[in-house]
Amino acid sequence: MDFSFTEEQRMFRDSVYRYAKEQLAPLSEEADLKGEFNFEIWRKLGEMGLLGLPVPERYGGAGADLVTCCLAGEAVGHAGVDGGHILAWGAHTYLCAANILQHGTEEQKEKYLPTLATGEWIGCMGLTEPGCGSDAAALTTTAVRKEDRYVLNGSKTFITNAPLSEVFIIFATLDRAKKHKGITAFIVERGFPGISTGKPMHKMGCRASTTSEVFLEDCEVPAENCLGGEGNGWLIALGGVEWDRSTIVAPFLGGHTFMLENCARHANQRWAFNRPIREFQSIQNRIADMKVYIEAARLAVYRIAASKDSGVALNPLTAAVNKMYLGDRGFEMASEGVDIFGGYGYIHEYPVERILRDAKLAQLGGGTSDIMRMIVARFMMM
Amino acid sequence: MDYELSDAHRSLQAEMGRFCREEIAPGAALLDAATTEEAAALMKANLGKLARAGCLELALGDDPLAKCVAGEELARACPATFLTAMSSATAFGRAVRRFGTNGQRELYLPPLAAGERIGAFACTEAEAGSDLGGIAAAAEKREGCWVLNGEKDLVTNAPLADAFVVLAWTERSAGPEGGMTLFLVDRTAAGVRVGPAVETMGLRGAPTAALRLEDCVLGEDAVLGAAAGAGYNQVRLIAQEVDLALAAMSVGIGMACMEESTRRAKTRKAFGKPIGLFEGVGAKLAIMFTFTDLGRMMTWRAAWAEAQGEPDAAVLVSCAKLFTSEAATKIASLAMQVHGGHGYLKGTAAERLYRDARFAELAWGTSEMQRALIARDSLDRFRGA
């Protein structure tokens, strides 16, 4: 048992933190307020090598291990960067690029990974549909093989990065009668005939990321763009959400550390009844609960990353525990953060209201907390 | 980074799990229900078994992670036995081991490790618990001896104990940090009176009583570590070890609740299917798993920090104790809900664990004190701009 990070990992984390604090955080407040994606932030994430973090160097990435990926996410969240840009990064790197890396053919990797790793092309993944989210196996987008191509029809929704994406991983079924065994993944380029995206949606939190529908109308995909083979889409989707439940939530841990620091500063500086509010136990209790949450969440996140790095197959139980705890308790803690700031917590000038709005997503995206409990319960009842 | 137990700790966990399941768990319900004398005999027998299995020696030792791993298994089998063994070996024993003179260690520790003698830690009084400086017990120096007077309350193990560590004022003007001293007091010493065992809500096999000291005359060799005035800091350091042990106990209780509930959820049927397949019950099982699992990681993390001598160890122990003790109460409540009316009956494991779980939140460092300590740490780090 060893809970320490290597010297290299710590140095990398520190440099990402400093970089994000100096270069990214100053831009993200306005982006969040306007609900606008900031390409300068994106370019800078790319320059730091973060957009291709787990992609091997031969495909233009950094070849980082999972613990390092989580550390980078935590550091950027800790620096105070808004959840929107972090979400865009997560969807791009872990749902699009990492899926191609894990399941793609050599040709697919060579074709797509280098441009994704630099951020020149933005990527996304389309699984959810207007009629199905958690119950992803019920998807209705169809794919029909016609000679040297597939023809896709259907629509996807809540697709992070879709409005800006060049590369889409789209899940469709070859045969609905086969249920999840008919589901297949495809790499679709924006230039392919028949794919279009809707208008960016206005979201509660993570506002600077772009989210929209994806429409597939007789969309023609070359046969060689089938990802991971026919009928293997379900397993790819499951593998993908496991990223959701570990690496992609690591920035929330950093965001809450940022919140704790802000709350602690405020509690030291704000006075009421002739004393700093830190002297009130109700304030102390909230600070203490945040700290406990951060310590527990940190263990949950890095346990998954360390186990993946050591080559152990991901335990769906620990992944579900992680996602549920970070999501549910994280939202409660963000609300307590707003409480510490009082009226100031309710206005945009202070970062806690943004953290509360952003935190809600961790309970919903990549499998809701309800689904996480169902997964754990199912294992226990086996 | 490696979140897995070492092979040595893993085999300790397996060994301890088997031993506790076979040797300790069968007596848990009886210990809870027995009259004082029966319970005392049973508890002494359990301590003998633990001693023969090397557990008390382990508890006296210097491997915090091993103690947590073993402690979880013992508490999972019988929380009351854990509390008595811990109060003797950790609270009393570790105090002697860490702070005692060589003579004190040689006198007290071998019979304690052998399960032949039992120790207790007497700090709390009727009017002072978390606020150590509020105690009234005091020792006066008279003709080369210490004369100790006072009344200690809620002393776990007092009815069974052969020796006590007692906190008393020795120089009020010096304040708590410098004016308090820990004394080693034998039960047989003149002026020592143990009150009748009090009825506790849970952990009933671990008997508790008041301890009265009336002109108890002690030699200079009764001062723990020959360090008069060091008592307050010694208590603080031992409390950190006990808080970590109570975290391990809470994890063990959570595991027991989860196992009882899972068994029940699989076998009890309603509306044509096992109740665990209903989402409402399944979600309870999932929450029990989540908090037990994360609580165990926090406990191990804190133990590892202690072993490494990390500067954050004290805060991490507080986080672990706070998290696990509150989780245990919640988990035990969920376990009772999964058992329905049958969990509300005297004599069921769910009912016993529900009472047992409640202890850790209020024992030693209370949840309120832990929160104050954790908050101060975070607040002090961000005093400036």
C-alpha cells in the first residue's frame, strides 16, 4: 500500500496548476458568464499537451498514465478553471480520442489521433438520444451496411462538443432485435454527407462547453470507419462510461479544493458580530465537511486510476462508488460553499455559485447516481 | 501509488477474519445479553483467545495499518470485544508502551499482551469530557508520595480492569499543558474504588463503571514515564491512536451491517421477488457499500500517514474517525430498515449493531471536536489573501 505520487507526477501536477492559474483561469469567468466556448483556452490546453494526455507519443500525445491524467484534471479544476472547458476537454480526450486509441485500427489511430491530440480537431461521443439516456441499450439510431459503407439514421442529444466537433463517435444499432448486441460504434467526420448538429443548448452549469443535438440523415460512413467491429459498440460504450466515472470526474475534486480554499479565505476575512465568521461553529462544520469530502473523493478517484495503471481490469463497483459519491456529496458540499459566502455566494462575482451549478452535472452525466446505486446493488445481490 | 494491501497485511486480514468468525462472533449476542458476571467471564475468555492469536501483541505494536486491518475484522465479529480489547491494549497499553519507563513497561505489558491482566483509561469525569482542562481529579505531593483524589466516570473496562491510567492535575497554575499528569494505578491500591457497572445502550459486553480515588497514595514510580506534567499531551497522542482504532471499529460494524442486510435482502421475498431487487432496498445496500468502502479507504489512508509520519496524519485520522463513525450510524439505521420489523426485535444482529454503532460518534474525539480540529487546520492554511 502506497498513497504517494511520484516526484514526476507531483512536478507535473504543480506545473499544470500554475499554468492553468496564470493562463486559463483568468479567461474562464467571462466565458462561463456568457456561456461561450473560448478557443484561446482550448488552444492553451493543447499547447500544454493536455488534450492528448493519454495518447501515446507516436500519435502526437503525451503518453501519460491514468494517475497523471487525473492529476492534470484535478490541477486544472483546482486552479479555478470553469467546469465547461474542463468538460469539453474530458469529452474530447477521454470519450473520443481514448476510444479511438483503445478500439481503433492502426489506420484509424494514425488518421485521427494526431489532430485530436493537438486539439486542431475537436472530438465528441454520441450515445444518448432524445428517448434514452441511462438505458443506452434502447437506442434507436440505425446503421445499415450498403456495399463499402454504412448508412446511419437517427438523432443524438446532449452531446458535449458536438457544435464544434470534426470527429464524432456515434453509436447505432445494426439490428434492434439483437438489443445491445446489435450496437456498433462509428467514427463519423463532420464532412461526411448527412451529419449535422443543432444549436448549442443553454445549460445550468459547465456553460462554456458546447452541447447540442446531432442529426444523422442517411449519413454515409465508409466501412473502414466502423470502430471496434460490428456488434461491439455496447462494450465500447461501457468502457467509455468507466472513463466518465474516474478520469472525467477528477477535475470536480480539484474544483472542490478550490472552493474550500475560497471558503476558508472568506471565513477568515468576513466579520460578523465583532469576530471573523470562522469562529462560528456552523461555518467550521461546513469547512470540515468539505475537507472530509475532498479526502474521501481523492481516495476514490486515484484508487481507480492506480488500479487501471497497474493493469487490473476496472472494477465497476469502485467506479460506481466513485461517481456516486463525487456527484451526490459534491453537490451538497457546493451548496454549503454558497452558504458560507451568504449573499456573495449567490452572485457571479464569487466562484462558489459557478461551482454549485457545475457540480450538478456530476450527478447526471455518464450514468446518474440512481444508476450507480443500481449497479452496486446488482453486484451485492449476485 | 498502490491502493492494495501488501501480501502480509492481506494474509493478516484473512487469518483474522477466519479467527474472529470462528472464535469470537458466536459469542457476540450472548455478550450483549448476559448479566454482568457471565459477560465478564465471557469477555475474559475472549481476551485470552485474542492473546493466544497474537492480537493483543499486535495492538501494542507499531504497525497502524495492521492494527486497522485486524481491528476491522474483530469489530465485524463482535464490537464489544473490540472495545474491551482496544481500551486495554490501545488506550492503556499503548500509553504505557509509548510513554512508560522501562520498569513500567516490563511490569504491565507482558501480562497485558498475554490477556492475563486488563487495562483501562480513566480520563473523563461527570463534568468534563472533551474539555480535558475541566477535570477535577488532582494529585498532591506529600512526603515523596502522590496523593490522588477524584472521581472518573464512564471508564470502559473498569469492572474488569487490573490497572488504570488516570489523568489528574498536579499543578493547576501551569495550565493543562504542563499541569496534568498520567498515573498508573493498580486496582488493588488503597483508596481505589470501582463503582457498579452502568447500563449502556450498546457495546454491552464491554463493561463500564465509575472509578473513585480517595486519598490514593502512589509512589513516584506511578507517574507514567516519570514525566509529571506531560499528561495532557500524552492523552492527546493516545487519543489519536484510539480515534483511528474507533474508525476501524466503525468500518467493521458497517461491514457486519452490510453482510446481515445483504443476506436478508436475498432471502426475504415480497411481491414475488427478493426484496433486494426492489430499487428502494437495493439503493440502501449500495449506500451501505459505498460508505463502508470509502470509510475503509480513509482509515487505511490515515494509518498509512501515521506509519509514514506524514505531517497531516492527525487531520487524516480526524477525517477518518468522523467519516466512519457517522457512516456507521447511518449504515446501521439502513440495516434496520432492510430488516423491517424483524430488525427491531431484541436479540437480532441488526438491533444489536444499531446500538453498538452509535458509540463511536461520541466516544473520545466527538464529531464536534473532530470538525473543530479539521476546520481549524483548513482555516489556518488560508488566513492570508
